[in-house]
Amino acid sequence: MELQFQSLFSRETGNADNYRIPALITAGNRVIAVADERFFTAGDNPNRIDKVIRISDDSGNTWGKQSTIVEEVGESKLRSSAAIDPALLYASATDTLFLLYSHTPAGIGILNSRQTTGYTKKGQTLIGNGKKYYIKDHRIYRSDDTATDWSIDDQGYVRDSVNTVLGNVRAGDFVLREEPTSYLMLTRSTDGGVTWDTPVCLNQQVKKPNWGFIGAGPGIGIEVKQGKYKGRLVFPIYYGTHRFPPACNAAALYSDDNGLTWKIGEAYRPDHREWRFNPNLLRYDLWLTESQIVETPEGDLMAFIRNHNKCRRIATAISKDGGATWSDYRYRQELPHPICQISAIAFKEGDKNCVVTCNAADEKRRVNGVVRLSEDGGLTFPYSRTLWDGEFVYSSIARLPDGSIGIACERSTRHETIEFVKFGLDWIKGDKQ
């Protein structure tokens, strides 16, 4: 059977020339796809990056029109804010969709995010004129708690007392600006992705002051289905622990109150002793970055982790406490990668505990997108099949309402389109390793 790829996000569906980082999830009988819409370049931030969505109500056969759910601001690459790297989560208990992403103001990316939360107990910090200000109830205050004449809206536009727009603190065209760091943002939808709440920043809850960058592990989060932690919402995240030398680690973000409050667990592998012994040593091989998390048949969590180790293998780790701590970190020989994202989902199929993964299965280049199937909860992957043997970058997997597997993926390093394809488990089994 020849698979049929259909364009999901492109210049024909939206407002920009470049689209990256798919997130795909099933929410009841509906399928939701979200991506980065990148305006001035295909590259990461600094850049103008919005969040866009398409919805399918027939298991991905057809899709509704593209719309924007997170709109950033700016008119050039270095004078724009970004909402980068989406992760979707569907909480069936409350029929709620969550979208996690990283916001950065103009000129800021992963390597130059300042080590700060961007907040004090008073509120979000703004800087300018060599002074600090803060936001409270859409008003801007000086550090001595006296109010300015300025108000500020949810997009960062500042207005004076007669409602004249003076500039934007995110785009860098006003005398005040946001702290130059990364902000972990969360928005939710209770109507199947049609409308979304105003995003809220989680930095005060979860970001440590010595972290610069913080962002979602792009793809999806999960709702724990069984055991002691049933109902827990879990997102993969990663963060930068130094500005120079740069260092990244990864962990799980979790909530036990339907997404009202969040905590971050311990890192998947918290043993970066080399940085403590020699802080000037650039040890990229120790980086842990993007990951995806699945639930095992035993109720444990298994993380599939992009890393920079020279062995060029995806790593996995296990949590027995719902993402709070991790153990059994290991490199999986059957999961080669060129230092690139991997997507993964888990589900029950009859008496089989299925895990499906997808990634660029090459040690050197982002090519050869391979889908793998485990029927023992991710212990082994006896089945694999090449989805696309050319350029292949990021992907996201969903079990569709009709029982098939859907994948949203990037099949070109030009990053001009994100495509969707669907198939059954029998297709994967057509080529046994």
C-alpha cells in the first residue's frame, strides 16, 4: 500500500512561508493539529513565531481551515516575539485541551535567555531606563509601587492615559521591555480547540532562577490512566542550566489538579558532574533536550529522550512515581538518531501493549523517517517500516478515532510544509526487522 501524504500547514493554508514542529492529538472524536508558523525565517527564535491550528472531525481525512491560536508581535526577525515548540495534552476527565509552549521576547532564543524567571512576588518584571518595573492588573508600576500612566494588554501593547498605543514590550519598540528570558506558557480549550483561553505563564511555579531557557518537549503530553497517579497530567519539558557554557537537561512537568498548578520533577539523568568539576568545559554530549513520555502497562512512565551522546541512540528512562523521579536511563540500540526529536505514543490493542515511535533513523543526517512498533510496552521493537526515506525531521503521532495511526511530520529541511499521513498497524508489520 502506497501511503498518501496530505499538506497540513503551508503557505497555501496560512500566512507565512515556513512551518515547523507539529503537535498532533486525538481529543474524543476530534483530531487536533498545531504547529509553529514562522514568519521571517524557517529558523528558531529570535523570529516571529505564532501558533496555528487545524481540526479534523473525520480521523484526518479532511481538515478545517487554519487559524491562529497564539499570536505574537513584530515586523522583523530580531524585532519580534516568539511562541515556539508546541505540546498538546488532552485531559479526558474534564474534556480539556492544553497547549504548552515557550514564549521569548524580541532578540531572545535558547542560548541567550537570561537566568531569571522574569517575575518577582509583585508580578512580571519589565526593564528600561536602567530601572525595573512590574505589571499588576494590566497596569505598569515602578519598583517603589507607584503607578505609571501606562496600561498594558495581554499581547504586550502599552497605552497611555488617553489610550494611545506607545509600543510593545515584547517586540522591543518601547522604552520598557520584558526580561530577556524564556517564559513557559500554557493555554487551554474546553470546546475542542475552537477557542483558547488567554495564555498564562508558569515560570513563577516551575522555573528556577538559574535557568535561562525553558520549553516544552514538542509533540504531546499525557493523562495518566491507571494506578496511584491516575488523572495526573504530564508534559515533557527541557531547560538550560547555564548561559556559558550552555547546558540542557530534561524532566517532566505534572499537575494533580486538572492543570491549575504544576510542578517539575527531577531530571531524567541528574548526574552532570563534569560541569561542576570544570564549568568552562563545553560538554554537548551530556545534553538532554526534547522528549516524549508514554505510560507503560505497569502504570510507570517511560520517556524517549533526544540527547547529544556520541553513540547516536535515543535514550529512555523510567518513572515509578508519575514523573517526579526517574531511573534506568539507557541508550536504546534499536533507536538510532542524528540528534533529533522522536515522537511516541502508547495504547492498548487487544491484549497487546503497543508503543509506536517515529524519528529520523540515521546517525548522521535528518533522513529516513522510520515508524517502529512495540507490543510489549516499549521493551522491544520487533516491527519497523520506513515512512519516508528522504529528508525527515520532527513528527507527532496520534491514535485516530477510527483506530488507525496518524502522523504529522516534516519531510524537508526547507520547512515549508507540515504533512499528515495515516495507516494501520498492519502496515507497520509489513516489514519485520
